[in-house]
Amino acid sequence: MGTDGGGGRGGCFCPALCWAPLRLICSFYRANIEMVALQVPAASPGLSCCMALTPSLPPGFLQSLALKMHRVLLTSLWLLAASPTSSIFQKPTGSPATPRLQYLLEPLHTAVHTQRGATATLPCVLRALPRNYRVKWSKVEPTNYGENVIIITNGLYHKNYGPLSPRVRLRHSHRYDASLTITDVTLEDEGRYRCQLVNGLEDESVSLTLHLEGVVFPYQPSNGRYRFNYHEAKRACEQQDARLATYQQLYKAWMEGLDWCNAGWVLDGTVHYPIINSREPCGGRLLLPGIRSYGAKDKQRDHFDAFCFTSALQGEVYFIRGHLSFKEAGQACRNHGATIAKVGQLYSAWKFLGLDRCDGGWLADGSVRYPITTPRQRCGGLPEPGVRSFGFPSKELRIYGTYCFTGT
């Protein structure tokens, strides 16, 4: 007597626990799936049923697989009895992972874009106020391998530090707000900042990047290319109302079309040059467009050009016609209450104010250049907008006018 557990066929008995798995195994065999047989000493009483259903199977096949399934079932039952938490069907237990930030809110955007002369705010907001805490803002200085502290507050009092001190304050729009506001943004303010909550052993921080919108331009001195060591390149950019570009700024300029075959220093002390149109003198025709890199160079001994970066003007650049020598050009600007424009100021006026002039004019470094926003044949003939250069002609020539700058 007995039941077939839903598996009886033609009077044969198949145990309920093994009928369904064996039936599935039999179907796998028919699908030509190879199985590894195990030697078993005796047949299970329920196997005759399956053998009757599948007479084409070899006798030892079902015996070996039945024993294998039996062992798997026993092992599973033992594991379930010994340790309920080990079940493969049970979801992991325990408390959820602690958030990376317990007190500070993750900013929606980690990059803030601004221009020179503007006011920028870097967000840092607390979700809760610890009993005793301080918030410290600092600027990461990768070239110095450190950080410069800007401001420290305990929620009631604050103290400013460093060169940014006169131009920074905490926004404090509510009691959880520790956002940093920078007024009259300068070229040197660009970079990465860190807002750190100091709370005993539970310190945490968020990092934000201040990006200045601007323009990168290559620069070389009047005595030819590859004359600057790193420190001279840095000083030359600063003298032209600019600073050494970062690699990221150079890369962005290349994405926007900068193509220049002379290698130049960037801020981190590495040397690169951007190529849009591959050609023999610039790494060869077979190389793909991109940033060609010489890597880090000796800042004192190695000499290259410079890639400078400048941003929006706080003033105006305009042109004075005439046939002026370099000395007369400077005097003409002073007669109008202005100064002779620097290279960075001309690039900025071209980029941000749309200055378009087909007349070459003297600049403060003794070069002669002119800005083109709408390319045309009679203004250099080049298809792309840009600042064209006549180089460094003799300062005694009386052929050119001058570009002047007046601040606001």
C-alpha cells in the first residue's frame, strides 16, 4: 500500500521527494546533456517506475543520479536545521550599510562654474548639528601637495585665514548652512575646495571644484620659441593678465579646436601640445588627434613655450587707428586714460566680448595682433575664429595702430 505522491504510473511506485527531480533529470538526458555517473551499490525501489517510463536509459544512470540527488537533499536539510540563517533563500540580515556622510549632505553638483570678477558660492549644508563640531574650508593645492585653510567656524564664531581671507564669508542662509561664498573671483581661485566637518572621530568632508570660464592661448617670448623654464613661463603668463593653464583647461581648449604644434608648460609642471590636424612636424601623420605629452620636465633646466589661461575682463579693450611706433602706441592709450592692452586682455575681449577687428595693433609685450570672430578672406584667410599674430616686429615701425584697455 502507499501513495504515488502524484507520481505513480501503471502501478509503479516513485517516492514524492525524488519523482520530480528524477523526471527533470531524465528530460536533461534526452536533450543530450552529458552527466557524470557515480557507482552505487543498489537500486532504489522507486527507480523501476522511471526506468519503465524511459526504457532507453542505461540501468546505472538513474541509480547514480538518484543517489546524487539524495545526498544533495540530505545536505540541504542538515544545513537548514543546523543554521536557519544560512538558508540560500533568506535575505541578508543585519543593519544597512552606514551612509558615507552622516552629518553633511551630498551636494547636488560638485562643480561650480563662474567668471573672473563674479561672486561664487560653494555649497556645504549639514543635515544635523552635532553637539560639538567645527566646519573647516580649505583649498587643495596639488602643486604644493597640501591644503590651505580658508575659514573655520563652530556655528557661532568663525575665523578667516590666508590670502583669500578678505574675499570669503560663510553664506549662513540658515543654521545648517556652511556654504562658502567667494567675492571678486580671480584666476587663482580656480581649483578644488574641501568642506570638512570636524567632530571627534567622525570627521567627514565633501569636495567641490570651482571652474572659471575662460580661454587658453599659447605664448612665447620675442626671442623665439622654447625659451621659458617653468618659472619663467609662469611669470610670463601673469605679466599678460593670465596664469599657466591647467591640463584640464588645455584639454578643454583642444576639444574646442585649439591646434598648436609647439610644446608648452602647464600649471602642474608637465609639458604638452594640442593637435587637431595630424601632420609630420607635430608627431607624424599617423598619430590620431589629441594632446601630445612630454610628461613632467625639469622646471629649472628644461625650456618650452607656455600655455596661458585667462577669463572674463573687468573692463574694455578698444582699437586706436594710426601709424604708430610701439612707444607712440603706449602714449596714445595714456592720452585716452587707458593702458596698452596685454595679450590676455585681447584674448578675453575676443572670447567674451566678441571683439572683431581686422587691424593689427601693438600690445604691451611688443607683439602685434588682431582678433577675428567672423573669419573672412581679407583678414588672414584662416577659416577659424581666433587672435592672429604678426609676431614681434621692430618697435620703431610705424605701420600699426594699438589696442588699449580701460578698467571698470
